[in-house]
Amino acid sequence: MSPRNLSDKTEETGKKCHVLIVIILILVLSLPMSHNALGQGVGVANDTPSFDHISIVRNNGLVYVSMIVKDLNGWEDIYNITLTITDKSGEIVSEIVYSQYSNLTATSPSVEWHELTGTYLNRELSDWEPREISPWNPENAVTPVGLDVSFVLGDVSGDYIIIKVMNRPILNSPESSCEHVGPFLQPEGNYVKINSTVYGLLISAVTFLVALLVISIVWEIRKK
């Protein structure tokens, strides 16, 4: 290969490397931006609810299952939250529904707790509260797009927990619900915590490190 052809090939490879580096940087930088931008979009169409936080605590003979559910259309878009505790065989030990509306045609929230299976629900201690998560309008006011719900149960034991959030009015479409399935506290256990914000930051950090590694490899190839 002539020196000129070699030079042209090197130049072409360099251009491709530059393009690759730019694409990787854009992807990496867009991750945290996309995460933050979600909090700015109140009023988006058919936003899927998501869990921002889940914790399970056993204390003084009571079990506290607390969660923050986020919906960018506002907390009033959430129709109900179903909490199910099962044993290893899948048999339901406890099933409780936190319902925000009496029916699908209701326009104003009317919170009710329904215990479908078991007698563990402590209605006096169970609680809910809208949570102000994201500034969204030009005046930097805050609108509640989160819902903080705490199911308080008696000394219940199980192996698995299922939490399902349904939006209104299309209850059974994948776009209108979110679900968490995981281990439940054993009698000797006392704490399980899930925080999607921390998890998202970890994913972004790992992605950034991988991108840096790719860039360094490409740079070494260019030098050769």
C-alpha cells in the first residue's frame, strides 16, 4: 500500500473514530438528562406509573409496606394499588387494595382500603399523601406527581410480595400499569429497600465508565 493510500485510510479511520466518540458522548450525556426531563413533563399522554421508592419494615409486631409511586400526569391519575403477599406455593396470604376512586366513572378521588384476603390490615395506621416531586411550570411552582402510600399490616409472614399500580381509565393495558415482584420479609427479617433513583444513577455511572473505556480503546487504535 502506498504512503498516500495509507494516509487516506488513516484519515478515514480517524473520522469514523471521531463520529463514534461523539455518538457515545451524546448517549452518555442524554441518560441523566432524560431522567431529569421526566420530572418536567406533567400532562404527558398515557404516562406509565413507576415506583420511585419501596420499603418493607417490620417493627413492634407490625409490618409497614411503604412506597412512592410517580405519575407525570399527576397522582390523581392513579386508580388503585394492589398489595399481595403469597407463600412459596403462590397461595395468597394477604391481599389489600388501596383504591382512589369508587368506580371508573368517578371524577373525584375517594380513598378506600379493601382487604380481599386475610385480616391483617391496620386501617387506622395505613396512610396516603400526595408527594410534590417535580417543578414544572414557568413560575417554578410544584405539582404533586407522586403518591406516598403506606400499607400497615399486623404480624404477617410470607415469601413473596406483589405490588401492582393501575392507572385510569385503561386498566389492563401495559402502558397504564407497573408492577413490583420480590421477596417478602421473613419473621427474622426487618428491612427491604428499593430506590429507583439511586439505581438509575448507578446505571448511568456504569454506562459512563463503559463509554470512557470504549473511547480509550478507540484512541489507542488510532495511535497505532
